[in-house]
Amino acid sequence: MQSPDRREELLERAYRRGYALRRRRQWTTTLATLAVVVIVGTGVFAVARPSDDHTLSVVPTTTTAPTTCLVVPPVTQAVDAPRDVADWSIGAPVVGSAHLWTARSALDVQAVHDSNVWRLKFPWFTRLPFGLPQIDGRRIDGPGTFHSDVNKATSPDGTDWVASSLEFSEPGCWEITARYYDPTLPLTFRVEIGAKETALEHALRRFGVVVNAAPPSAVDLGDAKFCGTETRSVGPESAVNEAGRRCFREAFDTHRPAVFVMVEYTVEGDPIVTIYRSQADGAIDKFVDSTQDKFGQRDWQGATCGRLAIASSSSSPNIVSYGFAAKDCSPFTTVSG
Amino acid sequence: MTVRHDESFDDAFDGLFAVAERVARRVAGPSDAEDVAAEVMGRAFARWSRLKSLPYLEAWVARVAFNEALDVFTRNRRRQPAGATGPVDRDAGDDIAMRIALNEALAKLPRRQREVVALRYLADLSEADTATTLGLTVGSVKQHCRRALQAMRERLGADCVFELEG
């Protein structure tokens, strides 16, 4: 062990880091991937400062609505991002380059319909020198007007970032372009505003699944009943969703379509999402999304299973397969989105 | 200005720091081990109210240290210019080369095997503690271990894996 002085220094460092993480956790949601977005919504830490407003009118276009609106810039995992960007995103994946970044999960958040406009709280991170980005929006599939309200915000640990409120006059497919520091490097993406989301899609997004890029056979709820989700991790976060398991088992027993989602985390903290679907013909379809596993195959795999093995009890609630061991399965094959 | 201390964390600090530093030293190298361990202890304190009663507290620290050290190691490697050679002595160079090879081979293992190897050989946990931590039986731990070491021997040769085991 170190000298007493060095030991005190390291202990002090651990306390400071621990308190900083605690403070950070207090004003975030339990889902790290959505934390930044929710923080913007609260606006608690926004520092009073004149806002920077932009309004843009859009000329109606004849462009037909694209089948898939969401266009995501290349995603950067936190480990590959600049350290200040990764710290700001609390380890969640980000999109952006050079001086302007945002959280990948922010693109999945749905706008709120309020007083005839759709509002979306949206976070940005501008690297030093700090400043406010200029944000423009245009609707791709029809007319509409866009308005942005941009403010400086400060995290409890002293990090400056940008809280913005984006307002859309109409639902539809919108292209957002933000510029900061170097106008030749804009950050552009498309989001669906006012889209209806199923409970399954909502749940999958919470676990970082890019629903629009997933196989429809896995993520389209259709007329199936959504029985819920269950998370597995080492430690006290694990919880068996008994109601969800019962719902799924009953659906399977009675040949009714139902969906149950299980999520486990790798040692690196990457979610692996497994979707169980019971079909009307008594079969079980099993889909595994490893696209977020840095050391996995990073694809969707699917198999069809003939029966569901039921365990009578479990002395170890951490064993996720309790009650849901799908048997007589076909070999797993890659399923494309 | 000093921060408010927690007596139970103060008491556990030395033992847990030693576990984190040991794992970090083996994965990231001696120069980064202390920084990694300090970061891990910060994370531990952030969750201390729940962690302190865990029966596998040391295993938790070891897992977090392994992840953090692997991140640091990967980042450092990326920053190194390709083909760069420095005035390192032969032993140090061999040590770094060995660590690179081991980490790369570890990263290629299936997830469960990788977890088992990390806990058994980097954190020096017993088979029973590894099993408890991962929610496996001792038999499964042995099986994963055997397969993992076999795969690594095929990739690296017996001498290199001996370094891991030794």
C-alpha cells in the first residue's frame, strides 16, 4: 500500500469522484442512455442568459413521405469519443464531430404535443470554446415552420452544455441542422415528429435498440400482446418480472400472439436484447439483438422454437432463463432489418 | 477543503483499492494502475449504500476495474503512432507485447468465458466466488475456464497463457 499521505490523497480523490457521480445520478433518470435528454427537459440547471431564437418558414414541397424518416449520423461509442464529450454523455453513445455533439439517444425521444405545436427538448455539447449552436429545421414531407430556443446550461460538476427546445408546427419528417464553430461541419439528422410508438418500440428504445433498423418481424407488435421487459445484471438491479412471465406463458399456452423482452448486460455494460414472440400456431420466435455488444457479432439473430420449457421454481432469481427456456429451436440465422 | 467521509468506506478502502490496482496493473500496466483504481473507488463510493452489504463486493470492484483498465489500455494503444518505437528496455517491451496479446485474445473470447477468466485470473477470485458473482455453478465456471484457456492457448501458445495463470 502507499504511504499514509498518498493513501489520504487517493481516498480523498475517490470521495470527490464518488460525490460527483452521486450528484450526477440525482438529476438523471435511471437509464444512462436517456439521461442527458431528460435533464434538458427539467431545465433545472439552465443558467439565466439571453436565449438565441431562430424561426424558419418552410415552403411547401411535393416530396412524398419517406417510408423511414429517421436518419442518424455515424454513431460514436463513448470510448472512441473525446474524453470531454464522453464525460458529458455519461458514457452513452454520441453523434457529431469536431466541436458539436449530441447524445445518440436524443434522436429517439418523442416530441410532446402541446398547444398546437410539437416540442422536443434537445441537448447539445459544444466543445471549448463554449458557445451556442445555430439550429435550423425543415420539414421533408410537407409544409411547416420550425423554431428553436437555445440556452446555456451547467451540470453540477461545472460542465457547460446547451439545452435547446425545438418546436415543430406539424407532425412529420423533419431535418435538423446544427452548426457551431466551423460552419462547414454541420450536424444533420432527420427525426419523425408526432410518430405513434407501440409499447414494444418504446421499451426497445429505452434499451438503446435502433427500432427503425431492426427486423420488422422482431419489433412490429402487430396484434400481439406486449407482456413487458425484464433486465438482468449482476447485482441488485436484477429483477424477475413475474407478471410479465406469467402473461407470456399464458399466451403461449393458449396460442395467442405475445411478446416478452429480456435484456442482459455484458461485462462492458452493453445491452443484449432478446425478444420472445409466441405465435398463434404455438411456435416461439426468438430474436437476439447484439448490435450494441462491442465484442459480439453486432447483428440480429433469429430462431424458431417448438416449445417452451417451464421451470417450476427457482432458488436463484438471477437465472434469467427461468421459465423461458425455448427448446427444439432451429439454428440461429442472421436476420436483416 | 475536505469532503465528508464514510467510516465503512474508509475501513474498506485499502483492501478494495488493492484489488482494483492488481487487476488494473495486469490489464493496463503499472503506469495507469493507480489512476484506474482511484476511478474505480470513486464509482464504488457513488454506490456505496448498496454495495457495502454485497457478499461479492471484491468481485464487483474487480469487474469494474477490468472494464476501466481495458478502456484505458485500448485508448492508450490508439494514441500510440503506428510503428512507434521508443527507448524502452527489452523486458518492458516484452511485458507490453505480452499484455497486448493477452488483452486481444481475451477480447476475442465469448462473453461468459471472458468474464470468468477476468475474475479468476486477473482478480484472483476463487472458483466459488466467481460462480457467485456471475450466477453460475462452480462446475460451469470450471468448464468456461477450461474452454477459455484452451482457446487462448491455441491463439497465443502455451507460454503466454502460463503468464496469465502464473
